[in-house]
Amino acid sequence: MTAHASHQEVPSALLKQNIAGSYPTAVRGLGVYLYDEDDREYLDGASGAMTASVGHGIPEVSQAMRRQAELLAFTYRTQFTNEPAEELARRVTAWAPGDLNTAFFVNSGSEATEYAIRAPVSYWATKGQPAKVKILSRQISYHGMTMGALSLSGHSARRPDYGSLLHPFPVAPPAYFYLQRLRARAFAICRLRSLRSLRLATATTRALRRLRPFLILVPERPEERSGGNGTWAPQSRPEAQGSNRRRHCTR
């Protein structure tokens, strides 16, 4: 029996990601660290599934949660509003650009993607264009594990189990231009980069032109930009991109 299973004398009734796997039991957290039953310390580098970014055991957070739970646990949006949700919406929209002056709260990234699909579909339907139901994303992208979100995700390893249940949304090639470690032999490398950028832009442009009558949005998850598996979204003007290429190629 492994050290992880030594404390589990009663068979677990909790379904795990790996049914045959053995998991340590986390009993507490402090800051960026988790601790198991044997007080082993684990660096929670990804904050779980990116859900505890402020850390564990933060007194201000636990105290605020306790105060709110003692006052009011939950209200449903079709019947009530509440001041904590109103205040959070005011803060979020104060940071948002342009005329993004309303907020809608959901429980996860996957659910947010689902609503990001539904909102523009409903909008274009009311505008008399119900055929606009295509969403363009990138190959190798990830947007969640619910059916709509997974349909947008171009990560092939997550898709085979669900086959025809997924919507056949279009995808563009992944944008790996700035992630290639090609710094030596500058002239040859810069020619290669320019060719790859041209091919990527051409493929993306063709996809956009073909789908224009049906396209409603291009999803983007900010945390994916640094990981190289994000979906397509325009990041800068073409002249700025050209300037960036020249700067990289003259280093």
C-alpha cells in the first residue's frame, strides 16, 4: 500500500480523475502551499485549476466569507439581487474598457464560455441573422469541458471520447510565431519566421472570409496567451506586427 493510501482504511466513494490512482489527502493550505495528512508540503503552483490565485488560509478572505454566509447564503437572479453582487459588478465594469458596463457572473470558465456562445447567438437571431452561429478558435486551444466549450477547443486529446456530440466549429492554425526559439543564424531564421507568419495569416484570413456570413465571435482566454495554446484574436495593428518582426530579426 502506498503512503498516499495508508490513511484511507475505508474505501473511497469519491470518483477521481484517475480511478486506479492514489492521491494524497490535502488537509490544510497556507499561502501558496498545501499540506497533506503527514504534513508534507506541496507548492500549489497552478492554484488548483486556477481557482485559488490569492492563496490558501488568507484571513481576510475567510472572514469575509464567514460574514456573508452568516447574513445571506444565496439568492437567484430571476427573483432577487443582492448588494455584494451589485458591488462586484460595479468594480468589474469600472475596470472594463469602452462601453462594457454590465457584468454577468457564472461558476466556472467552462460556463463562461457557454454563455459567451449563447449571448451572440441570441443577439444575431434577434437581428434577423439566425445563421450566424459559427465560432472560430485555434487548433490546440482549450476553453473548457462542457459540450459547447469543448466543441470550441482544438485540443485533440480531449475530443475523441465525445465524437459526434461535439459541434464542428472551425479552427485556425495555432499562433506560435513568438514561441519558437530560433535566435541563431538570424537571416535564415527571420526568413523562416516571415514565411510561417505569412502562412498563418493567410490561413486565418481564408477561414474568416469563408465564415464571415456565419461568424459571431472569436473566443479568447487570456491565460492561454503565455502558454502558446490560446485562440486567435487580433493583438496589434499589421504595421505594429511588421515592426515587431523587424525588431526580432535585427537582434
